[in-house]
Amino acid sequence: MSDRLRKNLWFAYFVALLMWTLQAYALLGRLNVSGELFAFQRDGHPYISDFTNVYNASVLCKNAATEKIEIYDPKVQSASADKLTAPVKAEQPFYLQMPPFFFSTVRPLAELSMFHAWLVWCGLALVALVVALWYFVKPVFGDNFSRWFVIVATVGAFPEWEGVRSGNPSMWLAPGVILMWLLLRRHPAYAALCATVCLYKFQYLPLVGMVGLIVGRFRFVAVLAAITAALTALACLTLGVENVLAFPSALAGAEVSSQVSGVAAVEMQNFRGQLCLLTNSDDRFVHIAALLLLFASIIGVSLMWARLVKEPGGADLSSSASLDRKFKIYASITTLLLLICSPHTHKHDYILVVVPAVWLWQTVACNEALPKFLRLSARVLIASFPGISWIFFMLEFLFHLVKIQPFFLWALTLCVIAFLASPAKYQGSTN
């Protein structure tokens, strides 16, 4: 393929993604006009967006300033949410099991209408993502076209669109994790500040925290611990100590309870979701197996990173091309394991794959020292994801018929490729 043809094809792909992205986000405006953005009825069943829970958390925190309420009581949450979605009413309490300081953090949204709060919530998250992506891809791609391609491909992929449509807090996860990886080697304290997003998406904290401990050491752990203490103190002041103490049982109960909605394990794009499809159940066996895999991934990731920092020059993982390459591959593997092994991963969380997409493109897909099948496989998986993510969504019912969680399978395949490409014998060029 000639260089000119290759550039024309990439430009055509960029234009197609851009047009699709504009149309997809324009649809959200039409949903708001029709009154279906936050809640609607279809085929006799109610559908409630995740942002209803976010906004409800701000309302509950506001009310807690004037009256004593139990924010983790399903009846309390349901009664408050029903006022926001009327006349649509959830069949079961749409439960929010986020940490107590999440309620405190989103408190300012209660001063706005629900729609304007959604605009602020999603708008700021999109700006944060674009800024994080710009600084993340700048050292990898020297031209502006490639940088904008990554941004459009990320924003236009189904996971980010779904995050915006539903107003899910996962929109804030990606900017934080992206910047954490970017800053971890040289500025661990700032990396810890960015990793604070994992205090809200608690299921991702074990792996992120372990890597931060090994690579960032005391500064990372101290800053993260200080922020956790400050957020907990804020929650105690705004919600009361009893609500803070109620969080662990609320989290554990919501993940396995059939009396509330919002977990939907059969739709999860992780090991747990795959097991649910294969066994037709989200029973104790599935829960134990998922937790065992998480524990195994923590041990594996810890050993991988501990060995890396013990290598010559490991105190500065950007001091050589070899260490830089390993850092990026290990970070990519770790990010994919966040999604694969977490006990709670949904489609909108897959916005995180931009980290392995960019860094594995640099270190694997474009590395001539690697076997051709590894390079080609990485290229196909990464380049196709923005478009194929929409196909995964649209044909989800077919994937379920054949017992496949497509996002999970995609992440698992790319993770295996990254692992096969990681040995030291594969150095070569990463440009």
C-alpha cells in the first residue's frame, strides 16, 4: 500500500468517525426534547438513566443538611428518585452504592435543574477527557492529525457516548487514570491526585493502588491517603458519621441483592459477566470466582511491576527506551486487567481502553522487531475499536445468544497480545 493511499484511508476513517460522532451526540438533544433523556417507558417497562442517581445523590446530600436521613436506605433513595423521574417510576429501587463522599462531591449539582446539572456534569467531563488525551498522545504522535484522530475516535466510540447519554460517573474515570499513568513515573504525588477517581469507582482501586505503591511509593500512598481522609471528613460533616459507617454494608449488599436494580451482572463486560452468561446465574460461585480472579490479578500485577522497578535504572522508568517500552506495555496490561478482573465493569467503563490503544499502538503495532501476527492483530483490534464498539452494542442480543460478552473478549484478546509482546527480546523500534 502506497503512503498516499494509506493517508487517504486514515483521513476517510477520521471523517466517518467525526460524522458519526456528531450524529450520535445530536441524538441526545432529540432525546431531551422528547423527554426521554433521563427516564421513559418502553414495552411496559421503565428505563432510568444513571444520571438520575447522580443527581439524586446531590439532592439527598442537600436534604441531609436540614434533616436526618439514611442515604443508603433503598426506600429513601427510591422515594427521592421517583420525584425526579415522575411520572416514570422504577420497578425496583435504582440503587446507588457509591462512597459517601460521592454524595458530598456532587452536592453543588442540586442547585441546578436536572438537565442543566447533566450539561455541567457531562460537559466538564468531556473537557477533562479531551485535555487529558491531548497531553497523553502528544509524546506519542508528532502530528496534530493523529492527536485529533485519537480524540475523535475516543469521544465517538460507544463507551464514551454511553457514558454521556447515561451521565455515568465513569466519564470521570478515564481522564483521571490517563493522567495518572502519564504522571506516575516523575510526579507520583500528582499521579495520586489523579488516581482519586478510583476512590469513587472503588472496584478499580486495588490494582491502581498497588501499582501506585510499587512505582510511586511513599509520595503516591501518602497523597492518596490524605485525600481519602479529607473526603471522608467532608462526608462526615455533610452526611453524618452514621451514613459513612453504613457504606461497607451498602456496597456489599447492593452487589448481590435481587431487591434493587443497578448492578445488572449479566450485562457486565468482565469475567463476572462472562460467567453469568455461561452459567445463567449470578450466584455465589460466580461471586467467589470473580473475587479469586481479582485477587490473582493483584498478585500478578504486583510481581510484574516489582520486577520492573528492580531492573537497572528502574528508579526512573523513563531513563531508557527499553524501560519506557516496558512501562507502557505493563501499564496497558494493567489497564486491561482493571476492566477484565474488576467485579463491576460495564460498557461505559471501556473508555479506559484508550490507554492501551495508544501505548500498544506505539510499542506493539508499530514495532518491526515483533512477529507480524502480533503487530497485525494489535493494529486490527485497536484501529477497529471505535466502530466495532457500536456493533458490539447493536448486536448485543446476538452475542448473548452465543454466550459472549464482546467487550470483555476484545479486552482479553488485546491483553494476551500485550503479554506476548512484552518479553525483553522484543525491543526494536517503537516509533
